Amino acid sequence: MPEPSCKTPRTPAWFSWFIGRLGYGLLTAWVISLVVFIATQALPSDPARVILGPDAPLESILTLQKQLGLDRPILEQYLRWLGHALSGELGVSLDSNAPVGSILFGRFGYTLALLAGVIAVVVPAALLLGVSLALRRDSRLDRWSLSLLIFLKATPGFLLAIGLVLLFSMPHIDVLPAVSILDPDKSLLRQLQFLVLPVLALSLSALPYLTRMVRASMIEALESDYVVAARLRGIPEWRIVWRHTLPNALIPAIQGVALTLRTLIGGALLAEVIFSYPGIGTSLNSAIQMRDLPMVQAIVLVITLGVVLINLFADLLTVLLTPKLRTARRVTMIRRNRRGIQPWWRRSPSKAP
Amino acid sequence: MSEGFSRRTFLGNGLAVGGGLILGSSLLSGCDSGAAVSGAAALSSTPVQGGRLRVGIIDGDQSGNLDAHKPVGGGIIRGWALYSKFWEWNTDVSTRLALAEFAEPNADASAWIIRIKPGLEFHHGKSIGADDMLFSILRLTDPKLASPFAGLVGAIDRNALRKLDERTIEIRFKEGQSFYPLDETLISFGGIVPTDYDPISNPVGAGPYKLKSFIPGQRSLYQRFENYYKPGQPYADELEIIEFKDQVSRAAALRAGQIDVASGVQAEHSALLKADSRLKLYASPSTSFTGFNLNLAKAPFQDQRVRQAFRLLADRRELVDRGLNGFGRIANDLYSPHDPTYNHSIAQRPYDLEQARSLLRQAGQDDLRVELTTTPGPGVNAALVFAQQAKKAGVEIKVTQVDGSVFNGPQRENWLMSPGSTPARGFLASALHNDAPQAIYNRSNFHDERFTSLYRQALAQPDLAQRKVLVHEAQSIQHERGGLLIWGFNDVLDAASVRVGGLAPEQTTFASWRFDEMWVNHA
Amino acid sequence: MNDSRRLRWQPWLAEPQTRKGTLITLAVVMLALLGPLLAPHSPTAMVGSVYGAPVGAAWLGYDFLGHDVLSRLLSGGLSVLWMSVAAASIALLTGSTLGLLAGFSRRRLDQLITWLADVSLAFPDLILVLLIVSMLGRAPWLIVLTVSIAFTPGVIRLARGSAVAVAGQEFVEAAQMMGYSRRRILFKEILPNILTPLLVHFGNMLTWGVGMLSGLSFLGYGVAPPTADWGLMINENQAGLLVQPWAVLAPAILIGIFAYGTNILAEGIGRSSSRIGEKQP
């Protein structure tokens, strides 16, 4: 893969680009963690009061505030938190008194399973639908499907989820559980039925974007010169579609999947709440309501890192799959390509015509 | 026991009474649904051993804990499985002995002697002794633990606790004061735990079930405790408490058979659940009150006429119908109607818009604007209904929702008007939650010299007849110039699969938490 | 490239999707505007039984307190609409200003703005809004501001990206060679040409805005009762979903229709402009 350099053997340009990109991502995650920490600590409510409830006497509250370290300066609290977080110690939930790490571990797995399920449904479905719609471009099927997709895209995802709950809690349609209360003692594979509805709800709202993206890039690829050339050379159509066009049309879809995943994390929160699915979305929602600051901070950190990693991975994949970028000699070539065209007033005057 | 304790010995096994609940006549209005719903089928069948009983609870957004003395969220319900106390509740909200075989105050209620039954054990096999009893009370009242429920037994003098012998302790109170309602205040959160207790690493007690696993915010699993103090009980081999965030998903789970019992069902779902032949609905006509606190420390409620006007303009019937969905009974601005000391001779306050208007006019408050502060949730409904009713008397009420943490924050006794509710308790204990001189907090800021003196005398009076006189007068003061607008008592609804037995409506709020009484026909 | 200025309503309306979208959107807006006048009852009047089923006098039944659902539905459209329009507009204005500023300023400032946008994009927007609203409270203007903050980074990226792309095209270079000032190039050549993508994005933001606002309401962070509001109706009648679904479904359907309308409007504009683009030499 790395292109042999003419003079000295060195690491390929994409690698140093990747390292830079990684640092950038981590910096982003750090800034978000700082902002979120300060913002949540500045919440106009008192976690000690939340924990102890209405009948707590004032002394109890002051004691607890001291126990929680809430009386220290905010930067000191942050540094302490960051130090603990870096060593994998995410603190103790104010609400349940259990270590945040152990609560989140299982829930994070459930959310990952949910997202994986959605991706496993959406990506093949979007590819299949996108390609077949592109091949039947402007036919009646194409137009109807597009309208349907726009409708799905426009409908807020949680309304779809509520509709599904309503439908499946009707007396005679209860073939699938409308509520996803997972049994932690059983492996997830044995209770896949609980995943069906949440995955379906999320897939329905994620499908339109990807399908249309695949369709658009397929149409573009099918009209490109090399496909025309291939047709002229008499290569069979199916081969053109599946071997030559699709791989090229897939590259923008990688970024599309990354974007979908990011919006899915937000959508998953609502879907998890609606289906009572025990993922990190439900715990974030309740942690916010309960002012359970260590939980909020830990979940936000995990989500941010997740998004950063997803973006990083998508960018890396894009670079590696695009021959021109993969073999680029200089980092700037990759960066420029990913950032758009250099504006006119920045070009050196000699280049101007 | 002195003769004043007749209410304590009133009931045998409360659950056997079942559908034939004995209710005070004042409670009967509007609770026909309760009697109609409670079927007799489950009561006739005998308990079935074994199986797993799955109970769905609403935990809101709180994930809760297992602490016996500082329970949070569903921790209160889980405590019913894990811990036993000196007393337990009868179905009519009186108390009976549980772990204790003897518990009585002296003549002026300045000291209590409590002796537990012999041969009792904790889940981990350690036998229960006086040290454990002392440890439990000390832990509950420990300022370091900061339990919000310590205030209820705040009268206990921690330094004067004494061990009399291996099974007996003596409790005295601060500054030698008297404290008669110890049973009602210590019962709720006074779970007896061993001296090596730890709510996280060693959550053991002497309750009907011992813990197998606990996942905060999701579920907890328990195993039958073989040496439970009630022989033969509990019935199921395993108990599982599953937490739900909202009522809709839990109702769906109950109908789908994912849980056996739904504890505390929303009134909105009653029709739906009643229509389902696989389910049964139990309506417990509790004497938990719901109402509003009118803050006497602030204008305009300093004026007794304004308070009376507000109490007159409340259409209690409509508040029950809309705010409680019809599952409740109207109230007369007084709490604890089940208490034998309750003053039934005070006439029900009518709905009288005319008089309310004229009182407001007299007070010079024709065009009154008031802010009603509430937390999000069910309290909002009643507040909105009341705001609508107040409009008819020319009073503009603005309903403001604040976060629970703000509502109960430092401002908590400063809200001009706020909803108030207390679970069913006797008069003395309810007052400790509301307007007693030493109330844990007094949102209405009601301080009345005569009332204070009457209340203090009642605390020191174990004799029922003599206490009755004191309470009667105290209640007429509350009715005449108090700061509570108590418009209703709410029913507590529970729903269960028809396979579940041992569940029956009662006057308390926790019919479905009696895990030692319920069984499941698992065959 | 002067026909950029003629590129206004006509070509857009020629696209059937635009017409359909305009019609649907306008219908919902009219309903929201005129609804309060048509409502048979006051939205806060308790006229029926709690969760009463639909009858002749109340086509959609009654809600959690016995309000007439139809009356609340007719009175409750305005807040969702103005809030989503306001949020999208604020995001459009600040976002495109910042985006253009980034695209046409020194590299440092450009990098800073782009980086800030990237940072906030690394964060799921619903969660961002949830955090801010739960912190600062549920005043309508605050919610609007928060939602617009969540939308701004996307606009910045789009504005910067398309401005930079347009700037590289021949007609801009031609204008530059003719010696026009930078301001003239910016306002006369570049802005009109990035207007279409921005408008398409505006339509999309309306769709997301309605979804996000109603989602917030659903989670309990929306307009405060007793105000009638579609999002709030979903939240407050959730408990009755299985008993009286219309109290939830009716506002949900209207929200869905409005989102659908704005979305195909955006699609239509995007499509017609791409068609115009094709015609361009």
C-alpha cells in the first residue's frame, strides 16, 4: 500500500496525516470534556439536595457537599476529575452510589449492540435500495420511494418510535415486546427480540439519508467517463454496476455512515427512553434529570470520544480507499483535498492567470 | 400495652381481610371503584410456594440504592424485601409488632422499651442482638449518614440509647421530652441491620428476601430467606424488582406478561388494565393526602380570610375527578382521617364561590395574583385544575414548574404556594411532616401558640381518650386558621396478573410492597 | 453571471416538489395562525372528562385534564412554528456570517472558527441542547437560542465550504480581474450563489428544529403548561397513549406534516437549483 518513495524510504504521507488528525480529535475531546465539566458543575442546583431529598436537614446537606468535594474551586475539581478519568476512574454515581464505570460498562455494550444492529440493517438496505433506485432512475418506483424516504426523513424519529410502541402494545399485535427490558443475566443473543423494535425505529429514520446518498453517487458514477468507456468496451452491465461503479460510489457513503452514527447517538437517546432500553441514552437522560454529575460527565466523555473515533475512522477509511489520497506524497495534499479548494485570494499571485 | 393501644391490636392478618376493608364512613364517598375492582378470587386460593415473582416499579429517573436508612428512589420498595423492622404496618395504617415481641412507652412516653423475639437471624446467618438494634438506630440518626429520614425520629437522644439485655433496648428522647409516635416514625426507615452492615458491600437485613444481584436503574434479584421471622413465608423462591422509567412502557410490559405486578399504576391506565382479562386492578383507598401549602409567612396568606377564601374556592370534587382521575376522595383540610383521634365532628368545608369572593373583597384582595410553584410530574395536574378554579373567583394563579432540586432547595419553605402531600400516617406523625412545631419542614409556616401546646401535650399522652381531646382541639385550629388546603385523599392503584395471589387493597399506599404475602401461581 | 439575481421564485415554483412543499407548509402555518380563532373552546378550559374518547362535540376527545384536544391542537401550533423558524433563522444568520468570515479572513481566524465548528459538531446536537436546557431552564427564548446554537456549526461549515467553492469559479476570478472590490465580489457574486444551498439547509433546519423541539418537549424540557403546544401535548398526554391515543397522535401527525412540508420544500429548491445549475454553461 505505501508507495515506494523515489529517494529515501519513509512512512507514507497518510500516516503522518493520520497522526495529526488523531491529535486533533483528542484535542477536540479534551475541549468538550472541559466545557461540559465546567458547565455541569455550574448547574444552578445542588446535587447534595438531590441525593438527600426533600426532608433533609441543612447539616446533612452541608456534610454531603463536603464529602462530594463540591465546596472546592471548579478548576481543582476538574483537574481531579480529569486525573481520575485518565486512570480509568470515572467516579461514583451520586444517585446510586455505584462506580460510574461499572454502571456504564454494561449499558454502553447495550447501546453499541443497538447501534451495531442499526448499522447492520441500514447499510445493506441502503446499498440495495440505493443501487436499485439509481438503476431505475426517474421511474415511478423511484419517485414513490423517494417520496416515502423524504417522509421518513422528515418525521421526527421519536414519533416513529412512539407509533411502534402504540402499535405493538395493541392486544392482538403483541408479537414483539413493545418494551425492551433486557435480562442482564442472559446473553444478549438470547434476547434479540427486545432489540427488534428499537433497531427498526432507528433504522427507519437513518435509512433515507444513506439510501439517497448511495443513489446519488451511483447515478453520478454511472454517468462518468469510465463507465461510458466500459460500456463501449462491451463489459456486461451487472459487472459495471457491481464491480466498477459501486466501489467508487461507496466512498462518500463512508462519511455518510459516520454522519449517520453521530445523529443516531442523539436519536438513540430518545428511542432508548421510549422503549425503556437500558443503554447509555436512558442513563444520560436520567442522570441529567437527577443532576448526577459524575454520570453526566462520564457519559458525555464516552460519547464525545466515540464520535471523535468514528470520524477518525471514517476519514482514515476514505483516505485509504481513495487511490489518489492514499498515494499522496505530502500531507497538505490530503488536507487540501479534504478541506476544499484553496480560495483565490490565498493563492500565490504567480498562479493567477 | 395500655388500653390506648387498641388500634394496634385491631387487626390480625390484615391481608386476610381483603375486599371487606373496614373504612371510616368519611372515606367511603367515591371509592366504590376500589371495592368493585378488588375481586375475591385470589383470596380464596391458598398460597403457592416457589416460582419467581416479578414486580415492576416506577423509578423515574432515579436509579436508587439499597440503603436501609437512606433509601433513594426505588430503594424504599427494595427495602421492603431486604429489611424487617420492629413493627410492620396493618392494612388500616396502624402498626403491629414484627421483629419485636414487646414495644411500649412508659406512662408519659419519655422512654420506650423494645424487646425482639428470640432466635431471629439476619440473611448471612448472624443472630440479631441488642447491639444490632442499637447500631441500626444509631446509623439511621447518624449526622454523617445524612439520611433525610432521620428528621422523623429526630427526637431520639443518640447518647441515651441503652442496651438492657441481649434482646432488649431502651430509647429516650432529647431533653427528656416525650415522644409517643415512635412506632409510626421509626417503622418506615428503621430497618434492622447487623453491625457489619454496608449498603453496598454487605446489604443484609432480616427481610423476606435476600439479595442476589442489583443493577442500579434496571433491576434487582432476590432469593427467598429461609429463616424469615414469619414461618412459611415468603412464598416465591425468587423475587425480581424491575425498574421502569415511565408508566406506558410498564403497562405494556404488564400486558405482555413481562412482569407479574405493577406497583403504583397511573389512574389513566385503570380502564385499560381493567378491561384486560389476564390482569386485575387493585384500588387501595389510602389516606395519603394531596393539597396545597399556603405560606403564612407571606402576603396575602398572612390574612386568615384569604386562606379561608382559597379553601372555599377549591372545587374538591373536580380536583379529585381531574387531578386524581376520580381515584380519590375529597378531604376537609385535615389529615389522617383513619386515626382514632380524628375529629369527625368538624363539618366538611363546602365549595362556596360567593363566600370566597366576599372574603377576598373584605381582605382587599379582589384582584389577587399568586404564584404556585411545583415540581414537574403529577402535582402539576392538580395545580393546573386549581388555577382554573381560582380564576372564577378572580384570582390569577400562575403555575411555575421548578426542578425537584430547586423545589426542595434552600428556598423550600419560602414558596408562596406549593403542593403538599404526605403518605398515610397517624395524626402525630403526619404533623411531623407538615405543620407540627418540630416538623421536619413546614412549607406553610404555620406556627400557632395554642396548637403547639396541644401538640406537645399529645406527644406525651399514650392514653387514647385523653389524647383524643387534645387532637380534636388541635384539628379545629387547623381547620379554622391552618395553612394547609387539603382537598383530597388519593387511591393507590396496583395491577397484577391474575396468577398473583396475596395482593389486596388496603388503606395504606403499599399494598403491592408486601413481598412476604404475595405468591405467584407459576404452574 | 447576472442571472443569479433573476434566480428567484419562478424557477423554484416550476418544480412540482417546491409547490407541494409550499402548499403543505402554508396549510400548517395557516392552521396554526387561524386555529386559535377557530377553536371551539379555550385551550385551558376543562370541558370534558379526563381522557374522554372522541364524541360528536369533541372530534378528537379530551386530554389529561379534560381539555378539548381539538381546541388545544388548533391553539397550540404557533409556539412550535415560531420557535423552529426563529431557531433556524438565528442559526442561518450567525452561521453564514461566521462561515463567510472564516472563508474570507486570515488563516488563523479561519482555522479557529472551523475548529470550533468541528468541535461542536463532534457532539450530538440533541444531547447538547438537552444539557444546556436542563442547565439554564425552559424559557422559550432560551430553548430557541440553544437549538440555534446547536444548528450554527452546520451552517458555518456549509457557508464556508460553498463560499470557498464559489470563489474558485471562473466568474469570480473574472470579476476579480476586472478589478472589482472584495466587498462587491462578496455581496454581488458570491452571496447570491451560495443562497440556494443555504436556503435548502434552512428548510432542513426547520425540519430538524420541529423534531428537536418536540423531542425536547417529549423529554419534559419544553414550553410550560398550561400553554397549548403540540410538543407539550405529546408530553403531557403520553400517559394516556394507550387509552386516548388521539391526544398524542393528533399533534404528532401535525408536527410530522409540517416537517414533511418544509423538507420537500427544501428538496424542491435544491432540485430546481441543481437543474438551473445544469443549464449553466
